[in-house]
Amino acid sequence: MLLLTACAPTPDTTSSTEGSTGTSGGSGAVVDTFDITELCGDEEIQVALTDGSAGHTWRKIVLAEFEAEAAKCDNITDVYYADAGGDPQKAAADISGFVAQGVDVIVTLPDFGVAQLPSFREALAAGVTIVPYYNLLEGSAGTDFTENVYVDTHAIGEQMADWYGENMKEGNLILLGGLASCTSCTEMFDGLQAGLEAYPDITLLGETFVATDYNPELAERAVAGMISQYGQIDGMASDYGVVAEAALKAFESAGEPMPAMAISSGQNSVYCTVQASDQEFAFAAWEQATQTVRVALRRAMADYNDINYSEPLTVVFPKVIDTEAGMEPPACDDSLPADADMFSGLTAEEMAAAIG
């Protein structure tokens, strides 16, 4: 467990609906619609963020977002962090440790799903405000956790369907996801399928998403197999840019044209690849995924201080890139890691400090 109070960055606290000072000029930010300073309260508060499996750039950026949002409340005296390193037992122990330590608010990304509910209930019973975020859990607010802030991937899938209907118009489409058990991936597939009912000339292949385990090599092999099986794939969607970028290699190897590509949660290297491609192809992206942790912290502070608060529990990322509508991807930045999120709520200085 790591105490982070002294190294929390000082954010720009200006609230605006026009956009943040994000690294690469994102078009509007989740963080700017609501102001956490109205939720801080007066008493001293200790907060913590826990991860099930971190250590990569995306989670480093999320931690910096959490620190920056917490820094807006002068009465948040301590900011703690714990990473379970892929161990569900340690994830439970991290929660229990913070409860025993007297932490008031815990925000957590529940990588291990419902298996973590017992530790959440323990925190709740001890009077701790605990808010799992990003993933939608099978549980009840007030019984299993305080609140669950989650990404509405079904709605994003529906929006992707409209984009394909307007731009691809006809052909075969696939959706790449993560683990076969990924519930948010299933929700995105269902949303895409529902939205495509309005576009009968587009066929969504398969009974569900293509499982890749978020492994680039596996994604490339899986898509190569689908190209071999179906002969032509005109569109490819994904809930994570890393696997979509890797899968493009399968099209190149097969001598097939690049597919119309829609992604959620991209990164630096995806934009580099799109801009460097010898082929022009339709590309759209729904971004600002790392900012979801800010929504979760705001919700937790409102609940802890018993403040009536209107920000939705569901997060739908905005479409910030659409090459067919003149919304181009950000410039490739060789100074940042390949997996750096280019639409965070961080300034360039905060991003540099976060990734080291």
C-alpha cells in the first residue's frame, strides 16, 4: 500500500463543458461537466484506490486521474493506492487493510468481478464508502457496495452501429473483445447487434464477440482465422484499441483492404498506425476511458457526505474521432509510451509525471 498525498499533482480546477486540457486536445471531457469541490464536505477524509492488476500505462494514468481529482478537495488528507498484482486474495486483503486502517472512501476497479463482493460488503458494514467502477457488477447498492459507477458499453455499441450504417453501409462486421467471460464485451456486442437492426445490409458475424484475452497476438490469429472462414470482412470494432491495432496485421497479411474500424478506449500507437497506413480507411473512436475513475470518486464523495448529486452512475464515452466527419485522430507522440491514453483528463505535465 502506498501513501500518495505528497505527490498528488495540482490540477486545473476550472470547470468547463468545452473540454479539458488533455494531452492531445480531446474534444470535451467527462471530468468537466461536474465539480467535485461541491462534494468535498468539511471533515478530513482519507481516500484509497485499489486495482486488481496494474503496472501498465493505462492504470498509471488512471491513478494520476484519481490523484488529480482528489487534490481538488482540501479536506482529503491522504490518498492511498494498492495493486493486487493479479491475485484476487490480495485484492480482498487490500480492501480489508484499508478498512482496518480507517480509510473513509475506497474506489476500486473490480477486476475479479463478483468474487470481490465479500470484501466490499465487509467495507460497507464497517461504515466505509466503497464504489466499484468501470465494470457493472451483479450486486445491489447499499448491500454489496455503496454505488457502482460503470461504462455503458451497450450504448456505445449502439452508437457504433449507427456509425457503420452511415459509413460502411453494407458488408460483414466483427467485434473484438477480451476474455470469453467479459460482460462489458457482451453488452457491447448486444448493443451493436440491436443497433444494426436498422441496417439490414450489414451482417454482424458470430453469436458473440471474438474473444482475444486482450492479447495482440491472439487477436491477430483470431481475425486471420475469420478472414479465412468468411472470405471478406468489411468492418472491425473493438472495445480496446490495442487488439484492433494488432488485428489490422491480419488484413495486411491476407492482402485484404483495411476494414472500417471503430474502437473504444484507444491509445497512442493506434493513432500512429492509422496515420502511417498506406491505405485510407474509415476510423472512429469513443474515448476518455481513464476519466471514469473521476466519476467514481465524485460519486463516493457525494455518498460519504450525504450530498444529493445528479451525475449519472453510467458513463458513455463520447465519439471524439471520426475520419469520415473530419474529426481526425491526435498526432502520434513518440515521446509517450505506445499504450498511452491520449484522451485523459491530465495535462501534458501530469501525463509525463504519471508514466515516469
